[in-house]
Amino acid sequence: MTMHILFLSHYFPPEVNAPASRTYDHCKRWVAEGCEVTVVTCFPNCPEGVIYKGYRKSFRSMETIDGITLLRVWTYIAPNKGFLKRICNYISYMISSLLHCITMRRIDLIIATSPQFFCGWAGVLLHWFRKWPFILEIRDIWPESIVTVGAMKKSLFIRFLERLELMMYRSADHIVTVGEGYRQRIVDKGIAGDRISVVINGVDLERFKPFPEAPFTRKKYHGEGRFVCSYIGTVGMAHGLEVILKAAKICKDTGCRDTLFWIVGDGAQRADLERGSREHGLNNIIFTGRLPKEEMPEIITASDCCLVHLRKSELFGTVIPSKIFELMAMNIPIIMAVRGEAQDIVMQGNAGVVMEPDDPRSLLRCINIIREKGRGSFSGREYVGRYYNRDVLALKMLSIIKKYAKNNQ
């Protein structure tokens, strides 16, 4: 009998963030291996909180993508900023997915992925009510991360959420994290290490591969004749992109006109950054806004280097941004301002240079190193092809699923 996997994910393509990409890439490969996969998600709206063109908000909608059965459910729509509205968005997904899934039949296993925290709790509740085996995938240590970025302070409410966090970990039959740092963080909270596996993020080597030059993209975003340093991804509180504004201002004040910064993406901090850029007259920063996933390989190709940055904190030293694998697969030099395991991967793969987080002068030094060495001096594709191929990692995750699925498929 075909194994039926029920996957709960707040995000899914055409949304372009890391959880959407990982979920899609894994699920389509499990379908190719003969599994039946149903993904329960929201109507695409991240990060602006506006339903994407071609979609219409309703109680529910069914579609099929690459063999994956996709159930989109009603949620309270909110932009990726403002704590209270986002919490309402997350809780509405938990309730809505629970109502739509609780009557489903012939489910062999549930997976719920974070972010978001309440997506994980939807999995817990279905596990309790229906007794389906449950794997919890952890991509973010929440609520600790929202305290780290300053979105909330330690309080009775945070302590209540921390109790829910531990209950969620203890309720899962097994936990899968996306990095060893996350695994250790959960072990430190009292969860046995043998209940946690690591399936790191990886890259689709067919989608992300070295491209020829992209002169049209460079021209479109005013990069002709200039050294382009791009930041590609969510423009959020955790990412500390004020460092780009500070570096750009140093360039302006010192008369350096041949360095250009692209900020490609959207998020809670974009409006503030654009305002700051205008106030300081920084015409060496281009904000492209959110672009389709299909355009990312050309944007990456058109860049001379790409910045990967998170604020300096102990927690963020456990994060492995999935974008590093895509950049490495395309042989684009990385300015690596995330410490820990992620930094080790980039350096072992000869894929970039190390930057001190939150330090604009360190960013400019890294740009100069890459400019002097030349783009061809950095090459990460062979390394990620050997260790971080999405095909291999999806099968590793599937082997864990089969171990815990009903009837041990």
C-alpha cells in the first residue's frame, strides 16, 4: 500500500522563503519515490500579507503540483511585521488546518515544520486526536528567536510559550532539525539526543548551476561597470541589514562610487531601510523588492558577491541559512556573516570570506578581498554537490519517515 504523508507547512511555493523551498523540494522527491503526499498550507501571501496574483482567498482550495496534493486553507492574513497580527495569522492556521485534517483517512504519518511554532502545534493536536505518528521538523528555536531579535522581551507570556515549546518537543515521535546546532539546543532543553535527527538543507543542483553572464539584469538594476554586492532573502529583524546602509554611507563619504549594493527581497524592515537610504542620499543601494524564485539564478549570476548576514548572537550561531547552498552551487563568492556550522561549510567549500556580523567596515574589507582575488578564485559547487545534494537529503528524510510511519512501511 502507498504510504500517505500529511505535511503541515505555513509556507509553500510560489512563496520563495526557505521553508517553502525545502518542503516543496522534499515532497516532490517523495512523490517520485512512490509516496502519496498532501501538503496543508496557506494561500500565498508572504511577506507583504497580500494574496498573490492568480489566487483568491477562500475557505479551502485544492490543487496538484508535481504530484503533490496541495490543500490551501483559510487563515487570517497579515504582513510579516507586527507581533499581534502575525500571532493571529499563525493561530488561525493551526485551527484551520486542524479542522480540515481531523477527518482525513488513511494517513500514515504527519510532519509539521517550523517556522511557525503553531504549525508544530497543529501537528501535536492531530497526533493526540488521531493517534497518527508525528515527526516535528525544527527550522527555528521559537520563542527564543523572537526574544533574540528584540520583537518581545522576557515575560510571563514568553515563559508560557517556552512550556508549550517543551511540550511540543516531548509530544513528537521524532524530531528532525536542519542543523547540528539546533539539535544541540533542543538536547540542552532536556530532550534525549536519540530522539533527534539532523537533515540539513541542501540545493537542487539542476536549478542552481553556473549561468552565463547576465548583462540585462545588471543593466536593469544599474550594475553596469560597478562591483555588485547583493543581499538576497528576507529583509527581517534578525538579518541586521542596517550594516549595508552603514557600509554604503562610508562608500559615499569616501568617494567610492564603483560599489553597488542590491537588497533583493521584502520583509518587516524593508520600509525602514528604504527610508534610511533616502534620508542619507544613498544612491548606491538598490531595493528590488520581492522577485520570483525563477529569477533568482539570474540575480545571483549578475552579482559579483552575495552577503549572508544575521545579527551577532549566540542563537544565530546555530542557524544554517539555506541560501548558502544555492550560492555555492552557482560558484558566487559569499561574504559570510553568520558564525558556527554555516561559516564552517562556506569556508571548507572555498566559497567565500568571513565577515564580522554588524560591522560595516568588515563588510567593505570583504568586498575588497573578493574584488582583488577575483570571482574565479571561489568555487563551492563541487563541495555542495558532494555533501548537500537535495536528492540525497530528501531520501535521508524519507528513510526516517518510513521508520516511524504507521505499519513501518
